[in-house]
Amino acid sequence: MTLKLDKVNRGPHLSTLVASSISREIAQGRLNPGDQLPTEQALATTFGVSRNVVREAIARLRSEGRIWSQQGRGAFVADVANSPVLTIDHDALQQADAFKSLFELRGALEVKAAAFAAQRRTDADLQAMKSALAAMNTAPYGSVAWLKADLEFHRAVVAATRNSYMEQFLIFVSERVRESILAAGNQQGSDDMASTTLGEHNRILDAITAGDANAAQEAMQLHLNGAAQRVGLHVNDL
Amino acid sequence: MTLKLDKVNRGPHLSTLVASSISREIAQGRLNPGDQLPTEQALATTFGVSRNVVREAIARLRSEGRIWSQQGRGAFVADVANSPVLTIDHDALQQADAFKSLFELRGALEVKAAAFAAQRRTDADLQAMKSALAAMNTAPYGSVAWLKADLEFHRAVVAATRNSYMEQFLIFVSERVRESILAAGNQQGSDDMASTTLGEHNRILDAITAGDANAAQEAMQLHLNGAAQRVGLHVNDL
DNA sequence: CAAACCATAGTTGTATGATAACATGGCAAC
DNA sequence: GTTGCCATGTTATCATACAACTATGGTTTG
């Protein structure tokens, strides 16, 4: 750990450089799991930066699970260090079967999310769902406003689960679904479709309002099956 | 009886709270891609912390790809296209409710995965599940070999769904859950627990073998409820 | 008039010192 | 031997200051 950082290097932030440097020490085995890192002050002087920069780097490594620290003791190398982020190749999603798989995954989560929402929703949640449905009601089927309101409804449902991880993932997927639908652009929906979709949404809202988890689950399942057909995916049993 | 504070119960760092809070604003759509975040000073005053803490939180969000910042301009919410699907912050996972949320997410996925597996499994899938169960049978409860075999069984189940995203996602989440459990400290298990767990697994395998989606779903749900109790989560309705 | 220039304020990046919270070991008192 | 106290070291947080950079508006200049 005798690397001195050059200030002339105007690329990333200093904390990023420090973090990668420590990360490299761990990866190369010069710092083993359980080892105690030098003190923040020591790291600051060896890297030639302020202790503040070192702290930002440590905070980042800690959030990644590479190290853990305790007040009054020090920072230590963690035993397991896997990447805490999951990414999906954006290009691969353009293929039909990949999209179908993602849609399936979304369905599994969203159905359960509806059940949780029925158990945990607040009045504010219900209000958000209602206003989203109202917006959908006044917008023409398939329009941008309609899609936006639709997204808003599903977002309100998953927000009512009080589960931030579900929220994070479902919102990601919803964005992708929306992009894909917009890209397809052939939404020549009939009034029939509009009323059907609205009816499905209303059933979901009713079940969540009543606090009936099973009914909410089933209603969401029906809605997703219908949505899959309307999008062009033929799903027998999602 | 004096009880030492568990790692899970100990309050996380302020920067973690701030980071989660901002993350939530983004997830809930109150901050949209391209939006500029409040200044560090403003965030510091609104959260009631020093600007230093805000900077640590921002450094982490930046490393996760959720925001980007430029000196002299400000910090902005990153575009959805290159944002990660899911980020699991190890530091945040020390909070009990975050762990519960992640466990919930895993449950929602795994239950549905069991149903898909029952419909799509091949003989090779069944063989993989069987050998995993056999390995679990000969290993002592809670040992490394037992944990490995357990993971192998669940991996075989999700592999049988023929959905690569579900596989990728579920394995990712399961590993994070497992890490968190291991980090919280080892719990000693009785032979009673071992036989109970094995029985649950056998029922899952039977249902999948029979091709009964509903039974597989229920068996997996029972297994996860049991696992939640064994881990110490009091979950009545996962 | 338009373009280049400059001045100024606002924002992020970094440095520094100080205080509080916590852990650990030594040492005295009992 | 055990308990309680104190000194020391470390992380966590705060507060302030300065440097680097950007945006913006006004001013000068061609």
C-alpha cells in the first residue's frame, strides 16, 4: 500500500481512486478476510488525501460488502464480497423470449405485491391508486397519458407493499415494459380493450381497498394475463 | 439476563440512512431521471446532518450508478437505461426491516418458481434435485456441506423454470439473504430442525415430480415460512 | 449587433481541526 | 479475583474554510 495518488490525474474522484486501490489490495490477496485495515488517518497520509476522502471510499466499500467497520475498533476485510448490484443487458432484452421471461418474472412479483398491498395499504396509497385510475379514465387508450397513468397505478400498488426492494425491481421492469410498448407503437386499441383494462384495474383496487389479499392476488393475475395478450405475448399460465 | 445488542439491531450509519432515503425518493418517482438533486448543503439541512454525511451517501449512490455528479454543477439522477436492476446495500441490510423485505422478495419469487418448475421440469432437473437432497441427508444440519446442498436444491428448482432472468435474479437474492444470515451469526440447529427441513424439501420435490403446480407452490410456501422462523423472522404472511 | 471577455455567485471537491461515541487494556481499590 | 475507573486509540460526526469548476449576466470589443 505504498501507492501515492497523483493530483494531476483529473479523472474520477479521489474517493473512487482510493476505493479501487483498497479493492485491488483485497483482490490481490495482500489484504485477507478478517484483516484490519490501517486507520483512516494512516490511509489518508499514505494516499496523500484528507481523511474525508478516505471515509467516502470506506463508505462505498462498506455498502458493497467488501469491508465492515465498527466505531472504536476499526475497519476489517469482509469474508464474502460479491457484487451487490444486479444488471440486465439492455440489448438482450430486445429479443422476444428474453422479454417474455422478464414479463414472467414481473408477474410473479407483482401478483404477490398486490397481496402485500392489500394487507398494508394506507389511505394515501388508495388515494394514489384512485387518482391514477381517474387519469386513465380520461385518457385515450394507448396514449402516452394513458401509459403514464397505468404506470402510476402499478407504482402506487407496489409502493403500498412497504418493500423497497420490490419497489425498485418492479419499477425497473415497468419502465422496460413501457419502453417496449412505446417502441412497438402499434397500440391501435379499441374501446373494448380500454374498458376491459379499466375493469381489471378496478377489481384490483377494490380488493386492495377491502384488504383481501387473495382477491388482490387473483385480480392482479387476471390483469397481467390480459395485459400479456394485449401486448402480444401468449401466456397460458403466468 | 443482560442481552448484548445484535448487529441487526444496531443503528446503521447516518450516511446509510440518507442514501436509502434518497434512493427511495428515486424509486417512488419523486425524483425522475435527469432531475437535479438539491445541493449538498440543502440536503444536509433537510436531513439534519452535516454535509460530510451527505457526501458519503452521495458517493455510494454514485458508485451504484443511481446518480452522477459534476463539480460546479450538481448531482443528477442517472438515466434509467443504465441504472441497475437491483442493488442490495450490505450496510442497509443490517436493518431488520430491510432484511425482512429481502426475504419477502425471495419468497415471492421462489414460490412462483416452484410452480413453474412443476410445469416445465425435465428428468435431468428432477435428478439434480434428488442428488441435492441426498447430499443434504448425509450432511450434519447447519454444516457447510448442508448449506451447499440446500443452495444446490433451490438452484435446481429455479433452473427448471426455464427462465434465465428468474434464475439470475433469484440466485442473486438468495445469495444476499444467505450472506446476511451468516453475517448475523451462526445458530445451532437441532436434529428436529434437520428432519423438518428435509421433510419440507421432500414435499416440494414430490409436487414438482408430480407436475402439480399448486402443490409445489404451497409446499415451497410452507418451507419458506419454516425457514423464516428458523432464521428468527416472525413472519405470519410471507 | 454579435461575439468574446470578464466578474460574480453558486456548487461540488477537498482539507483540516474539533468533538462525541465506542472499544480496549492497564491499574488501583475493594 | 473482581470491579470500577482512567488513559489511549479508533471510528462517527460536525463545522468551517478553501480550491476548482460551472453557469449567468453584464461589459467590452470587433
